[in-house]
Amino acid sequence: MTSGRAWNNLRLVRDRALAIIDAAGRPVQVLVDRWAGWCEADPARGRRAAVAFHAAALAALALCAVAWGWSVWSVYGGATVDDAGITYAYAHNVAAGDGFRMTPGEAPTEGFSNPLQVLLLVPVALVANDLDAASKALNIGLLAAALGLLCAFVYAHLRLVARLFAVVPLLLAGYWCGFACWTASGLEGGLLAALQILSLLGVWYGPRRRAADVGLGVAAGLLAWVRPEGFVYGAMAVASRGLRGAVRFGRGGDPAAGEPIRRRLLAAAIYVGLAAALFVFRWAVFRDLVPNAYWAKVPSASTWWSLGDFDGKGWTYVGDFFAARWWYFALPVWAFAVAWRRAAAVTAAAVGQLGFAVLFPAWTGGDWMLEWRFLQPMMGPLAVLCAVGLVGLLGTEPRPARNVARCVLAAGALGLAVVAGLVPGDWSAQRAAIAGRRDIDLRRVRERAVGYRRLSAMLHLGRRMLVAEVDVGGVSYRSGLDVLDIGGLGDRALALARTSRPAVAPDYLYGERRPDVIHLQASWLFATPYQALGPFPGMYRILARGFMDRLGILPLTAVRADLLDPVAPPAVRLGHSLPTAEVTGVTAIASGADRIVVLHARQRGGHDAPPPTWVDAGGARHGALWHGGVTLALPGERGSVLVAVAVIPGSAPLPLVLEGTPIRLERWPDAPAGDGTVEALARVPLLRVAGRPLPACDPDRVLDPAAGPVARARGAGLVARLCGGLRGGTAERWRARATAAAEAAAAPDERYEAAAATLAFGVPQRLSTRLLLEQTRSSRTPFDEVLDAWAREDFAAALDGPERAARGLRMLLAARRFDEVVLQGLAWGPGLPGVAESVCAAARMLGLRSDAVAPRLDCSRIAGVAPPRVLRQGFEDAADPLLRVEGDGGDAWRPAARQRAGTRQRPVIGGQGRLLLNTFDGATGDEATGSVVWGPFPWPGRRFGALLGGGHDGDRVGIAVEGLSGGEWRVLAFLAPRERLEILRPRLVDLGGVRADQVRVRVVDGSRADWGHVLADGLTFLGD
């Protein structure tokens, strides 16, 4: 009985609802009948009235679209994300005639992912100084227009009072605050959504109008030009259109039924043509088929099967979005899209685009930006689905009663969405919070660029400063700087370093490019602390916090050491110990009416020495500044070069006395700075530190005409680096010579070194140079961190034992750093034992004339010295008979290029070559144990070094060097990681003077604890 009463009650409710709806529909029917009668009385008047009514309604929708656009601009347009500056920088440089470069000095690389927006902004850049307003207006305006067209589409298919709901697609766009925020950020989100909407509308109108098919093909093709994944969105639209008619979409009456195949494929042909044009453009300009973003991002995740990892960061990214912003999708009208059968082709394409918009960030891992930027492409197909759903819900029949009933249902759905939006909090408060919570703002980053320019002026570079940054938009757009993108988007080598080949990073940063400035705070992003790599302490100096604050540079920032303290030979050699420095000599360089007096020293203590003061015979005091007046947070390493520069009037009476020391100058220790000899060239940077103009240098003055073209290219690169580049025709002449030498060279090292020499000649870097370097980078001898660490160790020891200086030079000679051998050798003094031999050996590799190295050094009479014998294991050859695995490690002992794919291992940084040893197992993590043994082989030398990282667990994780003496193996040395870091850093050990008969190296992982794994590479023995 109870169930029967319930059914009766439901029927009563239904009947009452129908009665109410019928009653509400009667007045509407009366109005419809009167309108029909009025029109029938005068058909012409009726047609004019209908046209006027529809025009007014469409004008109202257009005004609503304009109002939406103005609201987005006013609420969210006050800030610009820094990434937009990359787009602006490329557009500005193209307009300025510098080509598709992020900064004028860098080689053409597709550091943007939105070529269409770049091209659209180029004409604006020809007439406007600031592209920000134009970019925002472009995205907001085009999206507002597309949403307006979508509203008109809904209006055209609804009837009577239901047409009031035609404005719903605009309400959806306004409801999604995060989408509106990114539309006004300066990026291409609005352009992408607009083309998605237009392509889906083209699927509907294509069978009806040929022009619509053309529009569909253009919109779909341009989607590929807007974003890399736009290829897929466009393909889905044209595929749906092409299948329409071939596959039965919806009920009968589809205008595509029976269409000739040529008509159905018109849009697809246009799409393919535009997509092919993009590939042609990309190859012609960048010599690549995919954007650089692919190398910087996509390989960092696993391939397509990573979509099955629902605990991975990709699905976590998507899940976080829906958990926090589910109420954006509480408007359920999109669910009624299937009710409009005639629009099934549009629905299928929109569902496909929407699904891909979710899967793409799940595959790539999302990003770190606020408000889920990678999910913004959901907006276009979602808006179209809502439009189709409205028509499916409200119907296309002019039947007032049914129309009113469905309007009530639609109003209820909209009310549900409003209520859902209020559940997580007040919508206006959410909008204000999202508008105020912005990612790195372009304007703030551009302020940092001002600080970099101040620093450049203080260093008197006389050229564009090369800054290694990750927030590259603001520092590249009209900044007067050249930028090395640590994030990898604008640089191919660093893109590979971040995603697939971490060993490229030390080789590229500290070997090939050596930026003038590295922004360390930026380099921590994405776990890439490049300052933790071994070469950094020897090559860079971190600026003091107060000094950075005065410049307006955010901490932390480091400057190349040789820009602050150039490696140069003194005119007069001295030997005097200060509390924290060892004075090695003094030089005076005439500059106009003044003398630039340089005090040369080497770092000895753990802090900077006080600024020295010269006192002349008249009692006048002349202060000198260490590091060109730059204040450092930490001093350089022991043995590193120090320079204190003072500008003293030439009329100052002699003698000059260095206050607090016995150093006394009875006459000026004059020495030339020019291109007569390499010794004089080495003093040219001292003029720069003093703020004096640099001379024009000609490499031919010091190069041997009989030397090989590669050697001469290396030597010209040395001259250019010392002189701040080459000028005018000299630069072009030597660029052509070095490029020709590189192309003709057979050996990878020679090919690479000749091409790399052109980087010093001056901007811009050529595409051909970039390609030459990329082709040979992996096959040539990379930057050797172990040899670098031994050289610095020797130079530090040379303060107490000068004979160690020659050993350090031989380390650099083995590392093929010939220019540093010459400069350091001249600075230490060719008179020290073994120094002249290393200097002359390097001079020959640089193509220098034997009499042009130094006035008192004739290399034609000095035999060169061979570099030390190097025995190295880099795990590049799996079939090496001297390598064997012991234990149960399994795949953990298989060399890898980076962190184990598909695991939670943090990104690995550093290494040497292609592969490294990484005992973190893909299946069991730190559970794998065992060891890899290299050897045995005869005693190779007492010096051993390796790149080591990973966990820290006593003697259970590390590298053991074992020696065989008297028939018994014993441990000669054990190296353990000092910290728990996935960073490979050099570790050195001197095995002592007792020679073993045989030696072997064991990489040990005997720990199953957390961080119980080891990273190892570059196991290196150096001959005695």
C-alpha cells in the first residue's frame, strides 16, 4: 500500500507540474499567435520587424561579448606572466631584423611554442614599443568574438523565449576565473580557445557552405601554429568533418549525406597544407621538426604508457584541478549535447578535443604555474558542448508549452551551477584571489634586467652581458642582454640537460658557453642547482647580498671570476704574504695621463683581504679595489687569482709604497696591453676592469701563418675572448675562417673547437654554428671535471710548492683547455720548473707564433711536454671486458643516461659523456645491492678521481680503489658521497707513493636503506 501511495503522489506532482507549465505556456502561445497574425496582415512589415528584432538581439549578444572582454581586461589584465616576455622578445627581434632569436646574440632556436602569436605581433612591433597591450587585446578580443559567434549559433537554433539562454557560453567563460586569468596573461590561451571554437563551428557549417569548409581548414591548420598540441585539436575537427556523410552521424537529413569525397576532404587538405607549412618554416629557420619545448619537456616524462600511472605527477596535476575547481563544471547543460542528434559530428569532435585537453597534461606531467595553465585548452570544446547541450535541452521546435518547460529545466540547471559555485566560497572573492595570485610577473623580472645592466656597466664589458636565467621573458625582451635559458626552452643543450642527458650541463655551462652571470636562485627551479657542480667554485664568485640589493638583483647571483680578477702576468714579480693573499707581482699600464696600477695576488685565506692602499712620495693615498669594486659573499678558492686595481695620476711623485707592506715602487712597472704578444693581450682585461677603452685586436699579429686552420681558429678565439670580441670586418673574416676549418676537420675535437671559437668573435651566433656544435658535442672530449678539480688542487698547493703549478697546467693540457694553460702559465711565470714547456705545448695547439707568446720566451727552442696519461671509465661501452657486475643488482647496474624513468628518483645532474652508473633500480628502488668492478690492470698512477653522487651510508655506498700487493687485495682508498644529492661532483684521492702490482675499482652499493644508491661516472686515473 505504501508504494502505491508513493506512485500516486508522484503522478499528482507530475500532473500539477504539467498543468503549471501548460498555464505558463498559454500566455506565450497567445503572444506568438498575435505576432503571427500581425505579420500575416502585412508580410513585408513582418519581415522588417523580424530582421530588426534579430539584429537587436544579436547586437545585445555582441555587447555582452564586449562586456565580457572588458571585464577580463579590467580584472585580470594588470599583470603579465614572465613567459609572455619570450613571445614579445622573439616578435621584437624579428621586427628589428635580428631574426627568430630570443636575444640578438643567441643562435636561432624555437624557444617559443606559439609561432602564430609571434607572427601576429611582429607588425605591431614595427610601430609600437610595448607589445603587452597588443598581445592581451589580441587574445581577449579574438576569444570574445569567437564566444559571440557561439552565442549567435545558439540563438539561431533556439526558439521563442529559449533564446534568452543564448548568452550561456559567455557566462561559462566568465564563471571559469582561472581561464579568464590566463587569457589576460599575455600568452596564447585566448587565441587557442577561439580557434577551437571556430573549428568546431566549422564542422557544423561545413556541409552547408563551402566557405565554412575553408574556414574550418584554416582554423584547424592555425591551431597547429598556436600550440604544438594544436595539431591534435585541428586533426580532430577535420577528421569529424571528413567522416561526416561517410559515417552516419545522427538522424537522416544530414546535409553531409551523399557529399562527394573531395568536398568532405577540402578542410582536411587545407589543414594538412598549413601544418606542412609549419614544418617547412621550422626546418628553414631552426633546422628542426619539433619545437625546442619538446626537448625541454616531453622526454622528461615516460612515454604514452605513463598515462597508466595514476599516482604520477600528471594525473596528480589533473586531480588537483578537479578537486579544487570542480564547480567550474557544475553547469550540466554540456551533458545534453547527445540529445541533439543532428550535431553528433560536432559533439564527437568537441568530446575528442576535451578528452585530449585532459590527457595531454596528464602525460607531460602538468606544470608548476598557478591555476592549472595546461588545462586551459578545455575551455573551447567545453563551451561548444554547452552550446550544443543547450540546443539539445531546449529544442529547436517553436512549441511554446514545451519551450517553457525546457526553459524551466535549463534555469534549474543554471541555478544548480550558481549554488555549486557558492559552496567553495563566494565567487567574487575567488575571482579577486585568483586575480591577485599571479605567477612570476614580467614587470618584476624586467626590473632584474635593469640590475644586470648596472652590473654590466660596473664590469665595463663593452658588449651585451650573457646571463644564465630561468625567468627569461623579462630579461630577454628589450633588455640589452643576451640570455642563456637554464630552463631549456630557449636553448637546445640545456633542454637536453634537463630531460635526457644531464651530463651536458657541466660541459655546456662551464666549458662551451661560460655565461658572464648565473642567477643561482633561478637555477634551483626544477631541482637544477648548477652551482652545486664541481667547476662552479673555481669559475664563479657569488655576489654579496647587500651589493645585489643595491643593484636591484634578486639573490643569489654569481659572476664569472675572470671578469672580476683577470688572469694576467705581472710586469714585476714579487713575493709577499698578506694575511689572506699571496702577492705575486705588480703592473702599471699607461692610459692617457694616468697609470693603472695592478696588484696581482693569489687567494690564501678564507676571507677577502682589506682593500690595499698606495701612498705616493707626496703622502697622497690611492685606494685600490679587489674584484673591480664588486663585493663578494665568499672569497675564491685557495690559489685562485686576485687583482686589485688603482688608477693613479701619472704626475704622482714616486716612490709608491703599498701601505702596511715593504713593497715599494721606485719607478713605474710599465708593461704594454695590446695585441703585440699573448702576454700583452693577457693584460687587456685589466684595462676593462679599470674602465678604460679596449684596443682593437687583430689575431694575425700573434698567429703563425703556417699553423693549421683549426689551431689558428683556436688562437683567434683566445684573442677575441681577451679583447671582448673582434670588430667589424675582422670578426666576419675570422668567423668565416673558423667555420670553414670546422667543416673541413675530421676529428670531432678539432671540428668542435674550431666551431666553438666563433662564439667569442661577437654576436650574433649563427645557425650554422649551433648545428656544428650540436653535431660534434656528443663525440668530442667533454669538459673534464676531474681534471679541472686536480688542476685547482695543484694551483692551491703551488702557493707553498711552486713546482705544483706545472702539474696543474698539465691537467689543463690533458683537458684540452689550451687557452687557460697559456694564461695561467704566464701568470705563474715561465721561469717556474716545467711551466714553459706546458705553455709552449698549448701555444702550438693555439697556432701562436713561437716568438709571440712572451718577450723572453721563444717556444721554438723549448720542447713541448706531453699531457699526463689518462685512464678513464665512463660506462659508455657495455661490452668492456674490464667491467663486471657482482651481486643481485640486476638492471640497477645497467648504465643510464639520467634518473630511472618511471620512478620517484629526483632528477640527476651532472656526469660525463652519454651514460652514468645509477644503482637506483626502476622496480625496487634502493633495494638493489651489489657492485661493479673495473679492472684489474697495471698500476696506472697515484692520482685517482671520479664523479660521485647519490646516497650516504658509510662504507656501504661509494667507490673503493683496491690494489694487489704480495698476492693480496687491499683497499687503497674509499670515496663516499658527502651528501644525499642526485648530483655528480668530483672527488679526488692521492693513492700514495707505494705502487701496487694491479689495481681495480669497485663501485659499491651495499645499502637497502633510504638513499641507499650510488651515482658514479668518470672514474679516472692519472699517470705519474
